[in-house]
Amino acid sequence: MSDRHPSTLPAPHEQSQRSPLALGRRPLLHGVAALAGLALAPGLIVPARAQPPLPTVPYVSTPQDIVDRMLAMARVGRQDTVYDLGCGDGRIVIAAARRHGARGVGIDLDPERIKEADTNARLAGVQDRVRFRQADLFDTDFSPASVVMLYLLFEVNLRLMPRLWRQLRVGARVVSHDFHMGAQWPPEQIVRVRDKTLYAWTITPELKQEIAGSP
């Protein structure tokens, strides 16, 4: 499945052709047609029970340079707790711990990926700073995170968006590889690296107020 993702958003706040930094894991369906049909009007949060089943997110490893670029966009430092949703082999949280001194939590449904991530953390010597859990993203509490990393699908991002707004504290950063959040949550930063597009957001007081007023 292709991991290219043409953007239909307005002109980016920032574009970069500099060499990136990447992660390890997964893209899939494109969001262009979905954006046209699924981009939500401001303030509209559809109840979960009314939503159709989500597509399966396949495992696709991503170059390490993109991992590094994502961590840079999120301004990850020693004080941060980085959550990687769909963590694959764990390379994002491992890099956050090894290169930036952060703590990290990786979530994935596949037990084989969790075993691989645990092994990689031990080999990197950061097993005391990172944890990996086999779990469903929609049954996971993200509230301890100061940074959330995504490499999922457009449809999955949209479904996660209200959970991120509710659970993350003001100032938390979100970075997504290849898939944005539609018109309801325009990115603050867009960086293009080769054929990849990275998007970044920050949880603001206005978002917390909006989600607090939704059903």
C-alpha cells in the first residue's frame, strides 16, 4: 500500500526540504477523498457508537531520519513523556529516551511488535525509561503524555482527535507522519521531507473549552 499522501490543506506555515528524521512504522490509505467527505465542521464531534468500524492500520517501518525530524518538531526534551500510538518496533520512544533523555510509552495491538520493541529497548540501554504495552488505542489513557506521535490513518486520526483534546493537557504536542486531522484541526506546522509530510499541533485552552462543550 502506498504511503504517499497529497495534502489538500491550505498553504503550510512551514515547509522544509532539509534532510529529515523519521520513525518506524506504518502508513496506508490516503486522506484526500476522506478529507472531502469527513472533515468535520468546528465543534462537531460524532458519538463513537454512531461511527463505522475503522480500517486496519498495517505495519510499515519508517526511516530513522523521519523519527528524528518528528522528535525535533515536538521539541522533545528530558522533561517529556512521549507516547507513540502504534509503536511498531519502538524506535520513536527509544530515540526519544536515548537521544533526548525523555521517557516514553509505546502502544501497539500486535504482541510481536511489543516483544520486538522490548528487545530493542534493552539493546539500546533505555529499558528503564520506556515501556511498551499491547493495547487498543481507544482503551488507552493518554493523559500522562506531553508529546504524542502518530503514524496511523486519516480515519483513525479523526477518531482519536476528540480523545486527544480531552485527555492531553494544555501545551502537549502532537506530531503525525503523513496523515493530518482534517479541517477541524489545522496543523500549526507542516514539514515536507522527500515524499513525506509531517504535521504538528499543540493542545490549546480553546480546544479544551470546545471539547468540554461537546456532547
